[in-house]
Amino acid sequence: MNRAVLGIDIGAGSLKTMVVDDQGRERGSASKDFATDTPHPGWSEQNPEDWWAALCETVPRALATAGMTAADVAAVGFSAGAHTPVITDESNRVLRPAILWNDQRSGVEARELQAAHADRILAIGLNKASPTWTLPQLMWLNRHEPEIGQKAKRVYVAKDWLRMRLTGDWHTDVTDAVGTLLWDHANACWSDELCGMAGWDPATLPPVVSPTTLVGRVTEAASLACGLRVGTPVICGTSDTSCESYGAGSDREGAGVVKLATAGTVSIVGTAPRVHTTLINYPFAIPGLWYTISATNSCASAHRWLRDRFFMHPGANGSAVFAEMDAMAAAAPLGAEGLLFHPYLQGERAPYWDPLLRADFVGLTMRHERGHLVRALYEGIAMSLRDVLADFKTQGMSMQEARIVGGGSRSAAWRQIVADVLGVRIVLPAVTDASFGAALLAGVAAGFFESEFKAAAHGQASRAVHEPNAAAARRYDDLFGLYKETQASLSGVNHRLHAFAAGH
């Protein structure tokens, strides 16, 4: 009896498989961590085989926690971070590690593309080139690893390569197609012009379908590896940010989502793209809608960095240490007694689009303790989100309420800080995972739900609501002015520090 669907999401450092029943309820899940490699400063790579190993381990565990078997699974959906190219040869063998969205190696290429082709890239691709996008990443590969381009037969993005291991198919969805910066949305095709800028053959790029399209079925080899039934239907799926917003209940124009994950993001759903150099546009999981997003590079990744460098000790439990840090932040005063944090540990995307910016703590004194550092980090990341929200306002977009997702949303203290700094109501959904959104889309394909819009209703339950505190908001207005002033003052210093570290 088919009474459930699976949602499988490749996160920044782990894969999660979630079981959702035919009533839209989470029934069980399992996750598995994997490593991210940084062989050079600014690089960020993963081995795709680690994703497959994690899928094979988590699928049976998730079904077991749900009290179900593979016979109960009606369909499988996928999500993952956008932009991440997995390149294979004529035998479909992976040629090199996957380059992640937060990898900064293609900064030179991105700047060259903007200098020479900014207007054309924005007009065709709807977005601005930065090291995040596949276009400059492929341009970098052609320059520095030309043998990869010569051998390349197929380019996948992360979710599509993993799904291929399950089904053998080669497709992507329109959201991830836009995320490559190689897709001509107006003409619904891969752009020869954009591919030409990277020196890349468009024939290596996959057919494009909708997220709920049935693209394949579980093969016999995949069944033996992961335990799913041979022939189980598999849909294309879509990007993690789309699945997170969708699974959090966003279903109409003006719906806002704040994400405290590896990166920090603000997104607002609309009926059309808002093409602007400081905003990012993607088609949404619900047909006819778009979501406009602005993103920082370091959020929960900065939180983990602080934990690992200053709080961990041999034998410590990482989750317990996070809980200890959260208690310290909640106990520290607003403004951390004059301590500011700029979270540019990996350069910065919005609103500066500068890979050479660096993080800092400004205002340290002998009075400051570890709890002040955590509080300043929470506040600094919220200030960074406020910085990007300003770009929406220039385009006439705003939100009065935002649903909050990502690992950082577990912290009540951080949620309240975000509400106070942004000045909006913050709602914590009952389920906050991209895997839930991927499962709901699979449920549409399986016939559990009438439409993508109807399925989104299952994400609208909430666990907590945080109203902005007026007095705290006024104090944060003052602090935000100092945050902006110090950022502007230190920007040039950051560039000179980069040159110094590089030996120039």
C-alpha cells in the first residue's frame, strides 16, 4: 500500500531523508554527515559519492523510524543547494569534486564577466554573476583545469546527480537551470551566448522539466544499494531554498522567509522576477510564482566556526555545546556591551558582492566574555540580514511577517533577535526542512495532494511566534548605524589584508 513519500535533501554538511504520509505529516527522518574539503583558501568542495553513501544509509533508517517499509513509498523527491556542478565523462564517471555555491575561487572570472557582459547576463539570466553561480565556476575550470571541459559529457547539479544514481535519468528543473546562470528564461532554453562566455558546450547541459515531473524510477542496482523498491517513481525536485520556503507554507505573493542555515537568506514570493543587480530571482515551486532572494555567505557556518574554535574540547558533544552557547547569548545584554560582529568569514554576497571582505569583532574590551561573542554573532548575522532586506525595499518589496527556517531557527534567542533587528513578526513553522518541501512535491506527483498550492497548506502550522519588541528595535536601529559605518570603514582594510596574506 502506497501511503508515504520520501523527501531527500543534500544539505551543507549532511543529507536528510524524511518520510511524509499521505496526509502531509512528517512520520520519520534520518540524516548522515559528510565532509566538505577546502584544499585552498576560498575553495569549498564535496565528493558526490559521499551523498550517495548517505542516501543509502538514511533511506532504510528513515523508513524504520516511520514504522514503514519500501512498499509504502509512492514517490521520491529531491532538493539540494543550487549552482553546484557535478561533471561526468562519456562513461558518466565524476571527473572532479563538486564545487559548492559558497566556493570563492571564481571571483576573478565573475568580475571579468560583470565588466564585459553585465547587461547581457542580467537580461538573459535574470541575475548578476558572482562566484556562487555555475557560469563563472565553469569559466574557472576551463582556465585552470582545461582537461575537465575537454572530457565533459554531462553537467549535473547536486540533486540531479544524486537522483541519477537512483534512476539513471539526466534532467534538471527550471529553478536549478536558472541557478546555473546559463539558462535563457525568456526563450526557455540553454543560452549559447552565456555558455560561450564560459567557453562551455551547451550540449553538456540537461533537459529541463518542472519540479513535479516524473523523470525516472528506481533501478535494480539502486534498489539493492538503498532498499527502495524497483520501479518506485522519482520526481525531478528543485533547489533547497525553494523547497524550504514551500515546505514552510509560503504559497502566495508577499510571503517572506528568513533562513538561518550555512548561509543567511531573506526571500519574498512574487508573481514575477525582480531583475536587479543586488537581488537573485528563481521560479518558485508553485507554478506561476517566483521567489526573490538575497543572501549572505556565512550564517550558521559562522556559528559553527565560533563553536569549533572557541568552545569545543576533546570529548565534547557538539549539540550540547551549541545549547550552552545559546544560553550564554540569551543571558548577555542587547548589543553585547558594545561588541559588533561582521560575518564575512567567506567574503560576502549581498549587498556587497565582495569576495575579499573579512569578518571581525569590533569593540572588544577586557569586560567581554565568551557569551558576548555569541550574542554579537547572533546580532551581527541579523544585521547582515537587515542589510540585504534594504535591497528588497528599493524594489518595492516588503514583508510584515517571515517564516524562519534553517538550523539557526532552533534558537529562541536568535529568533527574537531577528524579529527585533528586522522589525517583523517571526514565525517558526512546525517543520523547517527542505526535505519536507521535496516530499510534498513528491506527494503532488503521487496524487496525495491536488496541486502544489494545496500541498503547501501542510506547511503552515507553527510552533512559535516572535513579535518585535519596540524598545529593543529602537536600540538595534542605533546599533545598525554603527554596523554600517564600521563596515564601510573596514572594507578597504579588508582588501589590503587579502593582498598582504597573498604576499603581494
